Amino acid sequence: MSRKGLPRRDHLSFLRGQIGANMLRIARVAMLNSIQHRKTNISDAIAELDKAKGLLNNAIRIAWQVVDKLKTQSKKQGYGVSGETGHEGHVALNILVSSL
């Protein structure tokens, strides 16, 4: 495969942030499913909560990786970050705040 067909490194970082955000949304759905199952089948409710916990942990891990990358990039540049990199940081911080 040629280099033209491969995504750029900064685009991969952006996708990583989007994957973390999607994991967060799926975890919310799993938590809602757990609430519904709680009344009928407690074992299914616990399984949904475990799934949500795993998804939340992965979303938080991905967000911290993006934030750490941004910190090292801003130290190298010495003066702020680019617009696209700033957007990645915004997405990562939203994931972290939403997971609270």
C-alpha cells in the first residue's frame, strides 16, 4: 500500500479521540440497559454494568493518552498548539469530564 493511502499520524490521533468518545456513549447505553434489566434479571444487569465499566476505563485511558501527547507537543513547540491538535485536546478533556 502506498503512503498516499495511509492516514496521517495526526488524523490517527483524532480518530483515537473519536473512538474514546464512542466508547463513552456505548457505556452510557450499557448503563441504561442495566437499569432496565435490574427489575427483571439481576445477572444481566450486572453483566451490563461490567461492560460499561470496561468501556469507561478504555475511554478514560485513551483520553489520557491524547492529553499526554498534547502536553509533550506543546512543550516541544513552546507556544500553544495548532487548531487541529487543540480540537483533539478538547475532545479528550470532554471524555474525561463526561466520565465523572
